[in-house]
Amino acid sequence: MNTIPSVRILHLEDDPDDAELISLRLRKEGLACEMTRVETRAAFQSALEGSRFDLVLADYRLPGFEGTSALKIVRDKFPGLPFIFSPARWAMNSRWKH
């Protein structure tokens, strides 16, 4: 039996509740994923350098670290790594509700 490998996601998000909402929604939609959540620039850079990811999800605004800065880091060091801004509002949007 073939199993689909989990998508390894680096999630830059400062709010654990928002991160959980997004994780639950992705799983509910059938995406097998391994989420690694980080909150700071240092943790983001360390995770990128220490692990391999298939996708980056990033909140647009975090205290002391803008999502656009995270995008620049990814584009400079890992140009082929997909990057999606993921404000928690999309997880709460009515089209995503049960």
C-alpha cells in the first residue's frame, strides 16, 4: 500500500491559537502535514537552516518581524521553496467553516 508523505510546513506564526486553526483546517481538508511553528526571525532562520521544508506559511505581521522579511530570506537562500502568506483571517473566513 502506498502512503502519501506528509507535507513539511514551516509556519511563521506568533499566535498559537491561529496556528492551531490553520493546522486543523489543513488536516480537515485532507492534507497530511507536519507543521513546525516558529515565532521569531532567529527561530525562522534556524529552522530553515536545520531542516528541510516543502512549504512556508507566514503570518504577514508579527511583533518585530514582518512576513515580507521572511519572504526575502526564503527567496535569497531557498529560491524554489513555495511561500504563502497566511493571515489567520482566512482560516476564519466563512468559506472555510464547517
